Amino acid sequence: MNRNSTLITYKDLLCCPKCQTGVEPVHDELVCRGCQQHWKIIDSRPDFRTGDIPTSTDSILQQELMINSSWRTRILKTGQKLINSDYTPVNHLNNFISSLPPEAITAELGSGNRRLLPQIINVDISPFPNVDILANIQQPPFFPASFDAVIMDTVLEHVPEPHTLVNAVHRILKPGGRVICISPFLFPYHGYPLHYNNFSRDGLKYLFRHFSDCTVEMNIGPTCALTHIISEYFALIFSAHNKLSYTVLKGFFLLPIFWLKYIDNFWRTSMTAHAISSHLCALAKK
């Protein structure tokens, strides 16, 4: 989607995140018709963010990786493509996207800089080039029952009040609308900008308890969890708190074991894989 068309294409979806009243463009701002709150428009992109945005050393590196902004990140991204322990025997995200009809109104909350499809509305707290709407995703600036589908891919752990986010997703989905939520369970700390929670199958089902249906399955399996933890363990020991050394050492310790991730093919039909999986996938329907 052309970001410059965001206000025109989705003006009927946007509302004040505080009082959920419609907004009107006035010069270079959006003004709430209810509480009169003013929101900036930056480069044709609505900015609904409020308060301070937390940051950390991890988040700075992750932002650099998303926009590939330095020689360091280019080297790291090349290494990550060759040596990593992320493997999905069943690609739930691709399956979810493929199941959406062309006319489906879809948002990705916490999109980062990627764009899964041109028509998906990207919402994030950071002003990456591919972000359409800047907002705290716990308060998405959309009217109730606006969306056919919502995507949350490894973002729930970075939200301090995950129940607030899930309830907000329930609000903005149409009746019968669907959400996919991929979230870590047995996975190391990664701040972007901070890391608050990991979720078991029970935890995800509880968060989505107000939906009419929710299933939780393995997304990234037990062997990936094991290789992540082993490489993380030794990288943290020997890196002496240096982020670049940590990343290089993690790759070094992954090198002899990362191929074990393909063993997770044997876990794909297991009834107990969720108990020790790296990531879980919740699929819920309003």
C-alpha cells in the first residue's frame, strides 16, 4: 500500500484511541470530534502515539536490523540467513494469510518494517518506512468491528498489558473475524523495546477466552527451543555484555547444532509438543 494514501483509503476506519470517536484532518493534524485531542500527521502518516517510547540496547539493534542500516546489521542478517534455529514445520502465518479473501480488511499490529501484503495495514510504535499508522497497539486507533483479520506475530511478549491488547483486537474485529497470534514460550529474552512475557498454551487460551473459538498449536518446536537455549547460554557466558560479541558467539555456538531443528518435523503431530515448544500459535475467531 502507498503510505501517502493511508488517510484517504482508511479514513473511515480511524478513530481516537482514547474515546473511540471519529477524527477529522485539519491542516497537518487529526482532531478528535469528541474529546478534541489533536494527533499529528507526519508525512501523510497518522501518529497516535502518546508518552515516552521505551528503548534498550536490544531494541536499537533490532531497529537497525529491520532497516538494514549499517555494515554491522548487513553482516548479521547474512549470518542469520545461513545459521539460525527458527524452523516452522507448519507455517501458520502463511496459511492464515493465504486463507484471507482478497477483499478482507486486515491489520498487522506490531508489524515492524516488513509488509506481508500490499493491502495489509501496518501499525507499529516505531516509524519504519513500511509502517502506515504509528500507534501504541494496546490502543489501536480503529472503530469497533472494522477488521476481518488481525495479525500479531511475536509482538505479544513486548506488550506490558497483553490482556489489554487482546481485548482491543476483539473490539476492532468484525463478528466472525479472525486473529493469528504467534508468541514465544521457551525462548530467551529479547528486548524490542522490552520483553515482558512468554506464554504457555494455557496462558494463550486464557487471553483469548472471550473469543468464540481458540486453538493453540506448536509453531516453532522443542528442538529449536533447545538449540536456542544452548547457544544463548554459552554466548551470554563468553560475550562479557558486549552485544556484537554476543551475536557472533551465538552464531558460533549454533553452527554445529542448528541443523537439529529439522527434527521438529517429528513433533508436528505430537499432543505434547506445546509443553516444550519455542513458539506457539493461537488462532482465534470472534
